[in-house]
Amino acid sequence: MPVPGGAWQQGRLAECRWPTCQPEEGISMVVRKAEDYHKVLRLFPPMPEPPFEESLSLEKYWGRCWGADSEVGKLECVLVHRPGDEMKVIDEAKWDSEVGALIDDERKWYWRGEKGPDIDLMKKQHDDFVEIMKQEGVEVVYLKDIILDRPKSVFTRDLGAAVPGGVILGRFAPAMRRGEEKTALSTLGSMSVPILRTIHGSGTFEGGNFALIDRRHAALGYSSRTNLEGVRQVREVLDVLGMELIVVPLTGYALHLDGAFAMVDTDIALVNVTKLPFWFLEKLQELGIRAIEVHSEDNWYAINCVPLSPGKIVMASGSDRTAERLGEVGVQVIQTEFNEILKNGGGPRCSTMPLLRNKL
């Protein structure tokens, strides 16, 4: 059989008798049989177990036990963005009386108010919110490399979702937020946070639609912001983790599940029954979750809260009746002023992306 490389190599091979061929002078190489190399490789076997998301493995190879297996485990690390210069694109001349909001002609932004944002007030309210988390021992990480015409950047929740072992990086549905994903990737990469999946192809997925119910169950809102292809890709990740994905259809142009459902303790959820299907409420009961209804006289954002630890949450001020209901079942509520940020379309939960929660 011809030997690749020409007559010279054929001649050299004819002279060489494995495994005793001596290297030419100045070449420190030992030619061995292929079988010998396999003896070496046999000493380094593959080790698929323990799985990637196992705590000790994560800490050893990735520095920390990234991700979360619940919505209520003690919050250890969270990604946020302090409102800033990107808010200056809001133009008060763009008032649309038909929809009751300031709307960009090219649909790059909207603002739920006739008057533009008070940026200093937004900063103060965000700072106060962050301080509450820091007082609870939470490590607060700020998003890097903000795109300056994206006033929704404060809502870091929608960048993705934490699951056991790391993060599923989302893909925004509307063009007005496309590209923000790369700012998250840059920040998370610098921290060595594992990205378990990046939603791609025609899939869309925003973190506001995702909620962990317990270690074996998660809920995902199917809406204008998360399509069926996004659902399929998220389910693939959860299948590997041994988790069941419960898909909850939302109505009309509703954006996210976190406007209707929030875990506030290991076995207590805050719900808006007018926005959830009956079968999902039954499923929660089947899983041993007690549903507390948002008070009908409180604002929609009461449900958009952030658990700091089991049975302890931060909620936007102005939801006293709901806070009282939660207090009656042992949930501690810390309220914080958030009215100016709320005009941008989201509450405290929208403004956080948990990266690490203690396992329950």
C-alpha cells in the first residue's frame, strides 16, 4: 500500500522497525505503537458522573454553585442594571393618546406615562431597592456594556433564567430589546457563570415567563414573548435536569407569567386568579402549594416581588392589602418605593436576574 508523503517517507519507514526506531540526532521523540498510546489514555477515563450541576463539581470547576433550584432559596447573587443615560431617549413629544403611552415612531421604546422619566428618581428608587438586598447579604452585580438606546435594560429578569447548574440565556421577542442578550453574555462570562443553553433559531424566551415551583417542577408562560419553539428549547434543558415543565398559556398580549404568579415561600404562591387557567391553580394544589390571591384593590405589580429567602420578600409599595394577606400566612414583606420604574413597564422582580440561590 502506498504511504502518504512520497518516496522519502516510504524509505524512512522501510528503515524504521517499530518500536525500536531511533530518532534522528536532535529530535527528542520516541515512536511507539498506537496500542501503547491507548494504554496511556486508559489511565484518563471519561467521568460523566457526578452530573454537571452537582454542587461540589460546580464549585471545583466553575468557582461557585451557580444557578437555582427554587424561587425562594436564600438569594446570594443577583444581576441588575441601574437606570441611567439610556432613559434619555424617551421623548415627551411622542405621546399617543389612543394607547395612553409615549411611543417611539420606530417602536424602539415605550413609556407608560404622559410625562417622561424622572431619571434621578429612578436611580434613587433602584438604589434603595439594591440596598435592601445588600442588607440581606446579597451580592449585587451590575450589567456591563449597556446599549444606550435601550431604556428597558433595567429589567434584567428577561435576559434569561437561573436553573440548577447555571443560566438559560434568552432571546427577546420584540426587536426593541434584541441585542441586550450579548450584554448579559459579556457580564456572565466574566464571572464564569455557566450558560446551559442560548435560545436560538426562531425561538423566543424571556425570563419573566419562567418560574421554579420546586426542584422537580417549573412553570413557563406561553405568550407573545415566549413562543412554542422557545418552550421546546427550555424543555430540553429541564429534561436533562430531571424537571417537569408546566406550560401556562397567557391571554391576549400579556407579556410574562410573573404578572400572574410568584412563589413566596417553599409552599406558598402569590397568584392573580384572573390571569391564570383553572387547571394551573389545581396543579399548584396538587403539588402542595397554597395559593394566596392578590387583593383586588391592589395594583397589578403587587405580584412582581422578589424573594430574599423562604418566606421573606421585597414588594413595591402600595400593596398593603396583599402584604397583609401574606403576613397572615407568615410571609414577611419589605415594601420599597418603585413607582417611577414601574412606569417603564416592570416591577422589582423584573429588575433582578438571580444568578445564585442557596439550595433548599
